[in-house]
Amino acid sequence: MKRWILVPAILLLGATWNPPIEKVSWEVSRVRSFIHYSTTHDIDAWGVADYWQTPVETEYLRLGDCEDLDAYAQELLWQRLGIEAKLVVYRAPFGVHTCLTWGGYYFSAADYDWPFAQPSRSFPAAWSILQVLTRAEVHSRFTGGKHGSQQLRLSLLQ
């Protein structure tokens, strides 16, 4: 008996699949439910004012500040959905913070409330973007690596 596999024509042409923003948002919200956010985490855990954890360290500790959660979400989106979200470092009235951008949206694993808890197509005009970092650029910023910095296969959210 022959079995036929139906493949969408667009995939046969070599096009890439882009998940809807709802799927991306759902994956990011999963990070919020597993990794706890703390504004004093770097001082408490590492004894320095600003420490960029690897995603493996963040998963191991299940705790981090804004760049730790967003770097974790960035890696998770790459591993689970194959998308290259970029990490945005910005200055806002409440200090320097991070979010992710992909597909024209801004969102964050660290924001439980406005502005980026839900994907947004706008960025507040009064705020200034300091840097936009790819995964490779984020990896080069990791400070330490005490818990498997070379092995970035995330297991918690598989």
C-alpha cells in the first residue's frame, strides 16, 4: 500500500516557515512561568552589579534579571522555533532594560506588565535604544559560565 505525504508547495520551493506572533508570545510566556525575575539577582548571586548569565545558568538557577530572562527566551525561540529574535538594550525612565524584537514586534520575558508583556509593534518614542544584539553577540557578552556555558541545549522547557 502506498502512502502519500502531502507537503505544502511553499515548502517545496525552499521558503521558510514563520510562526505566528501568538506562538512566539506563548513560548516567551512559558519562560515567565519557569524562571523568576529579580532586580537584585546579580548582586545577590554573583556579587557584581551586572552579570550576564548564560541561558544554562539561568535555567539552572531558575532566577535572573531582565537580560538573563530575555537571553534565555532568545535561545529558546531559536531552539524551539528556529527564529532569530534580537535582544534590545534600551534606556527608559526606570533605567536600562532589555526586550526582544522579531517580526516587527517587541516583547520581553522579564516584563509582567506594560510595556512588553504582550507583543507590541511600537516602541515608546521617549525611550532610547542603546543596542540590538543577535544571538552570537549576546553569547559573546556572557560574563561567566560556571554552569555549562559551552553547552546551550536547554532542557527545562523541552
